[in-house]
Amino acid sequence: MEVTARINIDSPTGCKLIREIEKHKKVAKIEYPLPEDISEQRTYTIEESYEECCKVLSDHYKVDVRKL
């Protein structure tokens, strides 16, 4: 069985609870949400990121950097 808890880590008590939970790695896993300012942004896989970087560099230098 799994339990989901919301802990406010802005308070010292919340931070203490998180530190205690983190000690038990075999039975507890902590997932931190993305900050609100980036939660709406698109995320990329490594391959997508590489392709996007190649595209930007190719456009900037007017050369296909994939062939270098």
C-alpha cells in the first residue's frame, strides 16, 4: 500500500520530516514537483535536445554542424 502526503518544507518541522523520510530509501521515495515557473514549459529528451542544439548552431553558423 502507498500513501501520498503533502509536506510544507518552508517550515523547520517540514524539513525535519523530509530528512527523516529520506533516511529510509528502501521504503520511501520523495518526488519533488517542478517549480511553477517551469512546470508549463516543454521538456526535451536527450535526443530532442541534441537535435535542437544542432539546428540552432547550424542556423547561426550557416553550416550543418551534424556533418562536422
